[in-house]
Amino acid sequence: MRTGYFYSLVFALLTSFSTAALAAPAVKEAGNVPQMQEVTSKAQSDKVNLNVADAPTLQRELSGIGEAKANAIVAYRDINGPFASVDELLEVKGIGKAILDRNREKLEVN
């Protein structure tokens, strides 16, 4: 009985080690370099330029901006030309003061 219990414990211990080794994340050495460049370029420009950004970028980066509002911003820019200031965003249908105030720090016009 004792040897059977001992072998069961050894088997459970070895099984847990092999499971942990299989579940460990793999390290990619070559794949890390492009990701680091992507992160640094994102850190350099953390503001969204209203005169250049496309609809998916506006939707992804701005709070309270869905697909319809992002498309409305791009359409307004196409019709009326580039934005002169961030406050001009209030002229876009569906964009109110609350949305503008929530995103003011993320926006720029150049």
C-alpha cells in the first residue's frame, strides 16, 4: 500500500511539472523588435489630428465616437475643408460639448 501511494505522489508531481512546462509562454526573440518600434511611435504621437485621421482611427482613439460619428467627422472635413480648431468639431452633427470636453486632450489640428 505504501509503495502504491508513493508512486501515485511521484506520478502527480511529474505530471504537474510537465503541464507547467507545456503551459509556459514561448519567447519570441525576433518578433519583439518591431513591436518595440510600434510602441515608441505610438508614445510620440498620442494626439489625434482631426485633419488627417481616418474614420477607424477616430473611432478607436476617441471616447464616445462610434462608426457613425467618425464618418460624420470625416464627411464634414471633406465638405468644409480642414478644421481650424478643435472647437470646430462642435459643428459636426452628433458631436456635443460633453464629447468634445471628454476628448479635448486627445485632439489636435495641424
